[in-house]
Amino acid sequence: MFEWMLQPESWIAFSTLTFLEIVLGIDNLIFISIIVDRLPVSQQRRTRIIGLSLALIMRIILLFSLTWLMGLTAPLFEIFTNSISIRDLILIIGGGFLLAKTTLEIHHAFEDDTSNTQSKNTQAKNQMALLLLQIVALDMVFSLDSVLTAVGMTQELGIMVCAVVVAMIFMMAFASSVHQIIKKYPTLKMLALSFLLLIGMVLIGEGFGLHIPKGYIYFAIGFSLTVEFLNIVARSSRKKK
């Protein structure tokens, strides 16, 4: 499984795949960071780690089940001349769930936050199990996309597993920082929610056979983040003056 470490070209594939896995995992990380914000502070870090750990376990299981995974692409039926497979159904359902959940989070963002904090914390403690179920559901969709990308990059199982593990460790290390940044800047949180809406639409589109190059999606996200960063710097400068 680890013979590839002796081949220089395999390290190039490993580095490229690790980078792609980190990029593909950003939407998963943003989703987890946003929904755990509704939990008490004492439970947020643990929930993030559990959510990302479940995502890692799911990716590794899928990688070791490549034969079964490839069978998910077999057509089941047609809709408007488009063949729909089990993978497509997972993407469509997952995209719809992501749209619904993100819309609810946007609604909550506009709600009045003047209610009793202690009451909120008590309710949030009872929501941890429900939030973990939601994280697992989205992990399944994001993991499927991540693993299919890995399979398209290389056929060496060792490279795929190592790249996924390294990428997930990287995300775990920066999960807290991402959460704090999103929490500190409300406009950035709304932008992140907009990204999730976009990802949800892309998942549904891919489920129906509309293949949108990921480069366009991440370019739009990168451009929006750059503009928002400039806005944050401008607002900070005005406050100092």
C-alpha cells in the first residue's frame, strides 16, 4: 500500500490530491462551523472534531469500497432524457437538504438575538445529537464528491488514503480559526451561507447531469472573499479614524 512513497512522481500526485481534498473540504468545514455556532461554546469544539472525524472515516470507508462506489454510477431510470443513478440521487437529495438547511440558517441570522442566553444554551444542548445527524448526512454527500475526485486523480489506494487523512488533519487544525472568523464578522457569515446555497444548487445540477467545472465555482468564491476582505479592512480603517 505504501510502495508509492519510493516513486517521485507519486509524491506529485499526492501533493496535488491533498490540495484538491482541502479545497473540496472547505464547504464541509464552513457548514460545520456555521451550524455548531448554535451550540454552547463548551460543546462547539468537540462537535467540530466529531463531525470532521466522521467525514474522515466515511471517506476512508468509501475508498476501500471502490468497487461498490463505481456501481453507484449505474443508471437506474431517466428524467428528461437524463440517466439518474444512485450517486445522482444522493447528490440531488444532499443538495436539496443543503439548500433547506442553509435557508433556515439565513432566517435565524435575521432573527432577534435579544432572547435569554441561558434558555438558548439549554435548548442547544439538546440539539447536539440532531446537529451531528445533519453533519453526517452532509458528510456523506461531500465525501462522495471528494472520493470520486480522488479516484479520478490516481488509481493508487495508498496515495488516496494518505491525501484524505492529511487534508482532514489540516482542516481540523484550522477549524477553530475558521469558526472564529465567521463568528467575528457577520457579513462574512452571510457570504459563507451564500456559498453553501451555491454549492447546494451545484450538487442538484450535477445530480441532473449538469456538470459545472469546479474552477468557476471556486473562482467566484475566491473573488467574493477578496472583495469582502477589502470591505472589512475599509470598515476597520473608518473605525480607527
